[in-house]
Amino acid sequence: MTIDDQHTNERPLVEVRNLQTAFFTEKETIRAVDNISFDLRAGDTVGIVGESGSGKSVTARSLMGLVEKPGRVLQGSSVRFNHLETVQEFSKKFSKRTVVVDSVAEQYDGSMTDLFGHESVDITPQFFGYEKPESVPLADILAAGYGDKLGLVDANDCIFITEGDTDTIQDGFVEITRLSGEPQRQMRGGRIAMVFQDPLTSLNPVYTVGNQIKEALRLHQGLKGKEATQEAARLLDAVGIPDARRRIKEYPHQFSGGMRQRAVIAMALACEPEVLICDEPTTALDVTIQAQILDLLTDLQEQTDLAIMFITHDMGVIANISDYVNVMYAGEIVETTNVERLFSQPKHPYTEGLLQSIPGAQTGDRLTTIDGNVPTPNEPATYCRFAPRCPKAFEECEHVHPTATAVSTDVEDHTVACLLYPEDMDTTAAVEHHQNKSEQTTVDTPQSSMEVNQ
Amino acid sequence: MSRWEYFLKRLLLSIPVLFLVITFLFIMLRLGPIDPVAARFGPEATGADVQRMRDRLGLDDPLWEQYLQFARDLLLFEGQSWVVQANRPVRAVIYDTAGPTLWLGFWAILLPLFIGLPLGFYAGLNPNSWGDYVASIGGIVWLAMPNFWLAVMLLAVLRQTDGGGWFGFDWYQLGPELRSITGTPNLDWYSISNVSVFDIVSFPMLTGMDWGAFAVDIKFILPPALVLGSASMAAELRIGRTAMLETINSNYVITAKAKGLKQRVIVWKHVFRNALIPLVPVITNEAFILIGGSVIVEEVFNISGLGRTFFLAVIQGDLPLAGSLLFMFTLVIIFLNILQDFLYTIIDPRVGYER
Ligand code: SF4
């Protein structure tokens, strides 16, 4: 068995694959995030856009490991953190939770086909995007959590070395969905930091702003005392807070909304993260301040090469800040492309609707909106979840689940989950294409996919 | 307005309150239905005695003079008991009876604080766990028992244990030995003498402790303190749980988590202090309840403390003593209010903040 040749520098910093996060209530199971995949790259901003209830925030929380009961990330999900330094550091600190994939492969005497035949594996090679079982890298299976029942890895293992061994790690990843305890804590802030929606409540009211920034500095950079105070003031200054030396001694209630959000961003930067997740950071702010914050983030990214994941429901903000955009609807990503294409050639009817409802982009005098609300995704998708609101819906939309497909066979870098695509197929062929694809990849025994991926 | 200006303002506000209370007490006691002379001599007093007494008590002086005299006596604690301990200065009576009450009150505050609050915080940190259910239901049951009933029941149960009994232990023999479970604690386990430094200044200092007697007094006071603190314990448990629960789900705690802070730091630094804010008034308000409760509990456990003395003073028409005690209770309450503001000012920087 061979592991596909992969090189860190070509690979994205964070790879989200088949992420599924569900909330188990007594009444129903809500698939808040239902099988989404996307990448984050250093220096790039990936926007996630959608109405409220589309699963954006749960996606962010899944990446941070902040999904609370009764929610959890399901088996099959994988979020890889491909940062070599982190892998090296973590493998030293948490050697008991580190796995060298090659040696697991050596110990395993069956073939990949046997592996997929095992009763605890309820997925097909297509789930990972491969045709044949032989071509699926073992690392993918381990990362998605299927190695535990097969006895290949411990439930605790979360650091995977794909090239080299424990002393000379050339490649590997930290599997975020398998993190818990101490490595999870060290991942938060220091590797992936997050800025939350409401700046008014995301600072602790009883400690000074400086205190809260210094706390992060001490934790992640080991700065104390005077040094920390200086650095905190420098950070506040860097995020555009005037008179920073005085303001670090003030309490959050003495800051205005925009200033508070700047302070929260400064606090996130104090952790020196590789990835910054912004969950609607500007929604609570007025328009001018919103623009300032967006500029600030762009500047910071240029200086630090941060990978930013930016969540918003506002198409205008997306146009401003992102390089790539994922449009989310009812837990699924319905369209992915770069920002220019998204605005010049939106393909998914939902994206079109979102673009039409931007105030100012209208031709008529009335604002076009998409009627209705995002449905709660409380059952496995066997149809298009947008169908009830879709102006282009046709019969098959009720029966066939659209999967992410290239817009047309010759366009890379633009996928859309709608039965009307690929463009260069006629509708019947396209529907068939989707039907085949979803039959091959969908986890067909939903019961077993409910297993915890831990 | 800064936090401390706000605090100072609250402090100054308590002075007019104090005078309002004095006036109110004067009206209640002097102009109320109790005839002080009758209270002293009983209804069969003769005319001459009555008149002499009226003169002595100044009851025929102009009202404003009486008021000033009354206010002065209260402020300086200079009145004299009429009936309960006839002709003794109020100050001496208070001095004798304050000890047991302070001792009782101290434990009645300490027990809930160190049992109710931690249990509540534990329940709030582990919501919907077994520990939470047990603590919450226990709190409700405990709260549902009125303290006069609880006092009687506790006495009955502890008496049963004398010489074994049904419960398999003997409270009298358990630990330091007790001869009786009711009565007034001795509080003679400390000795204070004047210590002089270089023969220049001398001041009183704790010079000796009788640990055995100390233990006896603690054991002695535990049952009444438990009864007196029972309502507070349950209230602190319930509100502590809610406060904790609200705080751990607040955004800044999630932010702290996202920062990668250790759970220990999150709980002790970010959660604890915020959860205390709603508890400050609960804890200080309970001290008010203690004053009322001590009247009942001291009566049931036969402790001659301030509460019981106050009770006697009221039913026997001992106006100066009752007035002074009421005035003292008022002082305590005003002090607690100031303490509450002070605690707020320390814990919550938003106090007094207006935009
Ligand atoms: S699949 Fe059908 S309903 Fe869904 S977006 Fe496409 S056209 Fe509309």
C-alpha cells in the first residue's frame, strides 16, 4: 500500500473534509453541519456566507473544538491542521498520542479492500474522493476515526505522522476532530484563534482590557510583567486604538463597541495564531466601523500571513474581505469559488438570490429577497434542501441530493451543489451524475455514522 | 463618577438614614401604647410613686427635649434597662449578651458560606449531573423547613441520641463532651491581657487559648447555627448554582476558552468573580434574616443573647433596652449595606459607571 505523495508546502494549512456536526436533542437530530469540505491557506481569507441557521457558526466552533453537548462532531469528519512545526512540537509533548502512519500500515496485515469490507466501516472509497479502495491513504481513514474500531489506533491519538518517523518528521498533521484535553487546549488560541460576534460581551467585564491581553501573552508567548504590558500596548496600538498605554488600564465598559472589537482582535493576535476565525465580527457594529475593522484585518493578514476564516451573512462584507467563498445553506456548502467568480458568475440559485438581495445591487425599486427561512436540517439529505425556496426547482430536486460538482467540466475552482450542473450536461444526465455520486459517497447507514468521532 | 466616589456617596447617605431611624424609634416607643411607668411598677402603682417616676424619666418634659435625650442615649448607648435587668446600664446588658449572639451569628454565616456556596458552585459547574440533582433537591427541601420547626426537631433528635438511642451515635459523647445541648455558650476559652511594648504603649492582646473549651463551644453552637443558617444555606446554594451556570455560558468565558486558557484559570479567574456579583446582596441580606432568626433560635435553644434579650425587653415593655437593641440592629444593617456596597465596588468595576 502506498501513501499518496503529499507535500506540506502544497497542501493547505487546514483541510476540512466531510465535516459533520450534529446536535442530539430528545426530539430530533439536527445536522447543523452536514458533510462539508473546504481548505484554509496561509495568507488567504476564506469567507463563509449564508443566512442565519445555515451552520456557519457551528462550523467555526467545530474547528475550535467548542461544540458543546448535546452536539458533537460525527465519525467520518476530519479537520487536519497541516502545520509542520505544530506537528513536531505536539509529537514531542504528546508522544503517547502520536501515530506514525507507516508503522500502522506495516502492522496491519489486511488489504485496503478488507478494510472497507469491515463491518464498522460504513463508507466507501468515494467518500474520500477515490475510486478504488487501494488508492485511499490510510491516514484518511485514521483521521476520519475509522481506525479506532479496527484496532489500528487509540481513541486518543490525534497527531499523525505521514512522512518520516517520530524523530525526523517531514510531514504530518494534527487531527482537530480527535483532539481533547491538553493538546486541544494548546491548539486553541495559539494555533487557531477566534474572534466572536458580540464584542460587547466577549470581554470579561471585571478585568481590564490589558489584563486580558496580557493573559494571552503570558500563555502563548511567555511574556510577563513589564514586557507583557509593553507588548499589550503595542498590540492595542497595532489594531488602531489611540492612547494605548492609558487604555490598557481601562475596563471593557469604558470602550466603545468598535474599540472593544479591536481589543478582542488584539487579544486573538496576542496568541500568535496561524489561523484566525472571525465569526461575524462586524455584525454588531455600524457601517463605518465595520469597514475599519475589515481594513484592519486585511492589513494584519499582509503583515503576518494569517489564514483567516471569515463568517458573515453579509455579501457586501464577503466581497470586501475574502479571496475564496463558501456559500452555506442548511448545513451544506452549496457553492465554492473565488470571490471574483462568485460575484461575476454566481451559479447556485441560492447564491444568485443572496446577491440580488444586497441593497444597492438592485435594478428595480423593490428589494428582492429570498422568501422563507432556512429549514432545520433534521434528517439526512436525500433531496435539495433549497428546493422549497428555489425559483428554478424542478421535480427531481425533491428526490435527488445534489453533491458538489464542478460548474462545468473545463472549469476548476468553482464547484456548486445543484442538479442543474455541470452546465455542459443536459439536465437528465446531470441529475444522474448527482444521483450516482451521492449514492456512492453518502453514508448509507445513518445509525452507525452517529458514533462519536473521538 | 468613579467607583470610589460612588461608594463615598453611598456612605454619606447612611447618615440621614440613621436619624430617620432614631426618629422612627422615638415615635414608636415613646408615643406608642406602652406606658413606661406601668411597665416598671405594674398596673397597681400609686399616684405618688408614679409621679416621682414620671419626673425621673423625664416624661413631662417638652417632647423635643425628650427626643434629644432619647437620641443622645441611643447614640451613646447610655440608657438604663427598666425591667429586664432593672437599673443596669444598657451598655452592660449588651456587653453581656452580645458574645453568645456574635458567636452564633458568626457560625450561622460561616456554615452556609462554606457549605451552601461551594455546593451551589459545584452544581452549577456540573449541571444536570447526579451531584447537581442531589444538591438542588437538598437545597429546596432545606429551604422548605422553617427555622423554628427545624430548631425544635433538631433538639428532639439530638436529645434522643443521649446514651445511644435510635441513631447509633451519641451527640453528647461525640467529640468534646457536652452536658447539655441548650443554654448559653461560656466563651471563656480566650484570655486577653494588656501587653506593653517597651513600657510605652500597652494594648490588649490575645494571650491564651483554651482549645478544649473552644472545641466545646463550637460543638455547642453548631446545631443552633445550622438552624439559623439553614435558609441562607439553601438560598446561597440555589443562587450560587444559577450564577455559576449563567457565567460559564457567557461569551467571555467562551472567549477565554478559545484563547486556550486552562480550565482551572477559567473557573477561578473568569467565572468565580463574576458569579460572586449576584451573590453579594444575597449574602448580606441573609445577615438581616439572621437578626430576626436569632430571636427565635435563641429562645428555643435557651441562649441568653441579644435576640432573646430583645424579645424579653419587648414583651415586658423595657423601652430603653428594646430601643437600644433595635438601634443596634439598625446599625448592623446599615453597616452591612455599606459592606455590600464596598464588596460591589471591589468586585465589579462597572459600579457607578454612567455614560
Ligand atoms: S437542485 Fe434544484 S432546487 Fe436545488 S438549487 Fe438546484 S435547481 Fe434549485
